[in-house]
Amino acid sequence: VLLTILFSFSFAIFVPAAIGLLSERVPNNQQGVAIGMYGVFEDAGMVAGSGVGGFIWEQWGHITTFLAGSIASGSGFLLTFKFIKKRGHREIKHNGSLQNL
């Protein structure tokens, strides 16, 4: 039960952050497509990961499954930093618009 709560909490933090990142990086006229693609690939990853994880569990056991999941998660974490360009902080102007610094 505690792990389910932790997973739910992390998911509740991650999804809005991912959508926010897409909203910052993608032009306004392409945001719907970008967020839709995010949803498709997120779901495809969950389906494929479940299948691959089940196969690894059956073939090599739970420890190997955990290690494979850890390697996949760590790789995704590192790739995120490789492909996301650093931008300046945002500041709210007096008229309410945002400007990159």
C-alpha cells in the first residue's frame, strides 16, 4: 500500500511537470500534437514495459527484473538531461506576460 501511494504521488508530480515542459518548449500551434504524442508514447511505454518486465521475471526472476527496470529508468533520466536545453528563468512583467531572462 505504501509503495502504491508513493507511485501515485510521484506520478502526480511528474505528469504536470512534463506537460509544463512541453508547453514551454513547443510552439503554441503545435502543443496539442505534442501533448497527444506524449500521451501515446507514455501509454505505449507502460504496455511494452509491463510485457518486457513480465518476460524477464519469468525467465530470470525478480532481481533481474528490478535491475533491468533500474537501468531503463536511469537511462531515461540521463537522456532527459542530454536532450533538454537549458533556458533562463522566467519573470512576470507588469502587463502579465512572461519573458525569458
